[in-house]
Amino acid sequence: MEHVLTTIYTAAEVAAIPLFQSSAARRMLMPQDADEHGRLIADTVAAAWTANHGAAGLDVVVGTVAAMAFLPVLDPEAGSLAGAVAGLRPGDLCQLLDRVWQQMYWALPAHVERMRPLRSWLDAPEAWQAAGALLTAQTCIRTGLLEFTGDRERAVGCDLLGRLMQQLRGRADKDAVGAFHTPRGAAVLMAEILEVGSADGIIMEPAAGSGALWRAVAADLQFRGQDPAEKTWVGVEIDALSAAVLVANSVIWRLGSRVLVARADAIREPDSGVAAALAEHRAAYARRAALLDAAHTAASAG
């Protein structure tokens, strides 16, 4: 599964390739170790994207992987539809990805508003973006992304979105935004030291990046038989794309609806921007409620 795609498979080719048609075939080739599997997905997608688009379109590739990763979260049977998704035309795939974001919005409006940097390109995708999204989706399917995020224990075993972002972001860009992510080993050690238990309701991570500490704590909670969705997760991240990835990871890792991400400087802001983020969170749910009321009113009038 390490072969790097540089061209898009046609629908006829997709229909003839077992990796697109069979979840069992993909599972046979998946690494058993979750971290190794996540790295395989991220590295293969990064290689395919770079070969075709260089450093352009970071939001497109990361946003596509995020939306594809949400599919099994929204529908546990998504793996059985892999062939149909891989065989779509570029424009049709973009419509599917947009529907994924819409479905996510009705469930978690504040999450989706914070993740806008990952989906805004779908408002009017250019031809190269749509083609790149399809190439990325096919690569994700071949490397077992749907099986990866469909398994909640496996999904929390690796920060594949964070790794993908690091792979594609140039060093100069990292310096400009201060995007240096907590090493996995350090995050795991911090999680063990914290020993978050049933009485600890809030997990706070300033300068959160893509959520290394969140992931480690969530994995530890799962290991001890606790549900991460029962906690409240608060993160602070100044970079818009990293903040969006942090929220996307909270969906993939099943952290639940009580997730608050502030886009702020955790050092310079008096409250790390949490009060403003809470106001934005409440406003997002109010906007969703207004949309639902308008839809119900229109349906009643019809």
C-alpha cells in the first residue's frame, strides 16, 4: 500500500482494483500498529500531493483528508461505500465532501465554524483543487483511512492530520506561525503524569497545535475504560489552520461536543482567549438554531 499515486484512477479502474472495493483487502495490508498505520496514511498522501501540486493547496489536501476521516464517524458503514466514493468525478466528490461538512455542521456547528480554513475552498473549487481532492480521496481509501478512523481505538493511536500538516508545511512557514508540535513521546509522558480520572472534568492545553496532549490523554482514558466524550476539552492555538486541525482531530478522536478551541496567543491574552471563544461557541449554536427555526417556518408555510 506504499505505492504513491500520481494520477487519478478512472471509475473503470477503481471497479477492478480490490483495495477500492473490499474493506477486507485493505485490512489485510494495514499495519497492525495504529501509529504506524496513521503515519503510512499521512506520508503517502503527502507524497502524492507534493508530486502533483508541490507546496500549493495545503487547505485542500488537509481538508479533504479530514472530511474523508469523518465519514466513518458519521456512518459506521462508510467503508462499504469506498469504491463508490473513489469512482466519483472530481466535481461530484467535492459535492460529497461539502455534504459531509454540512452534516457535521448540523451536529456540531461551533466545530465546523472553527474548521472553516479546511473547507472554505469548497465554496467554489477550482479544477486543480477538485482533481487534487479526488487524488487525495483515492489515496486515503487505498491506505485504509476509513478503517483507521472507523475504529475509535485505532483512530486515537496517531495524529495523522497533524503529521500530514507538518509534512506539507515548509520550515519557513512553521517559523512564521510558530508551528512546532509536541513530540509524541513527550505528550504520552505528560498524559501519564496528569493521570486524568473520572473526577477531572476539564483537559486544558495551551499552545495546543494539532492536539498531541489531547490525543495522549484520550488514549489513556480509553485504556482505563473511560469515555473521552464525557470530558470538556479546552485548547488554545494562535494559528488558524492548526486550530482547525485540532478541532478536526477532536471529531476523529471522539472527544464529544464539549470542545472549545480559542484562536489566541496563550501567553499574551489575559484569559488565553477562552472567553471570546466561548462567546463564539454560543453564537454558532444560536445561528444553527435560527436556521432550524427558519426551515421549520418555511416548511409549515409550504
